[in-house]
Amino acid sequence: MARLGLSETPIKIRVTGCPNGCARLFLAEIGLIGRAIGKYNLDLMLERYVAENKAAEGSGDFLASVGIVDGERTPEIFHKAYSA
């Protein structure tokens, strides 16, 4: 975050190893589920946020406006998209 100049930028990130949503991931702008220590690399997404965020949007609004995430992500959408 500091390397990208985002130290003072509020970005709601929630990380949990619990698949039951205990950390309320859906309330965050970035929510990660899993157990992979040192494996979450958000650099490219954050670099794009810094380079392209001309409208001074919050990170969640930016991610939706450029199509990285859908504007609305409900638990039902998540499970439908990611269930095998």
C-alpha cells in the first residue's frame, strides 16, 4: 500500500480462512477466502486503481466501474459463479 501511495487511502479488505462468511466478506470492497499464507497478490489491481482512478472514486466503486467486479455481488451470485 505504501509503495503505491495508498497508505492513507481507506480500502476495506477482509480476509478469512472460514468458508462460512464469518468475516462478513461481502461487506468489504475486497474479500478473500482461503488459507494460502503469502499467496494473495493484489498488486496489479491496486496499481490499476492508482493509475486509472481519475474520478477519485473509492476502491470498491472503481473496481465496479472498470468491470473488475460486478456492481452487486450477493452470496447467491458468488456461489453460482464459483461452484464447480
